[in-house]
Amino acid sequence: MPGLGLTGIYGAVIVGGLFGLMVAPVMQHALRFFPSIVTGTIITMIGISLMRVGIAWAGGGAAAADFGAGGYLTIAALVLCLIC
């Protein structure tokens, strides 16, 4: 709801934390249903779906008039090199 402001965000964080505390014991027993192949596949699919966002940002943003300019790509390459 758009009018709650910062207090709404704080309330949502508190409620989310309490929910996480309540669900944690149940998830402990459900971990056996999620082998590493399932977890790895899900994380890979999330990464692949986010690639287009990263590519658009590396080009300067989808709405940029000079999309794909050398400056944008140089900064993106530097960031990639620093991360790796």
C-alpha cells in the first residue's frame, strides 16, 4: 500500500522476521526434499532470468539515448573484473 512510508517498511520487516522464525523449524525437516541438484538448478534459473537486467544496466539503462556507449561498457567490464 503506497502511503505507509517508513513505518510500514519497519512493520513488514518485523512481521517477516517473526514469520521466518516460525517457519524455520518446519523447513529444517523439509531440507531432505531439496538435494543439491534441485537447489543448483533453481539458483541457475534465477541467474539466467536476471541476465537481461544486468546486460541492460551494463549498456547504460534501457532508456539511455546512447545505449551501449564505450564508457558504460568500460565501467561494466571494470566492475566485472573487480568482482571476479
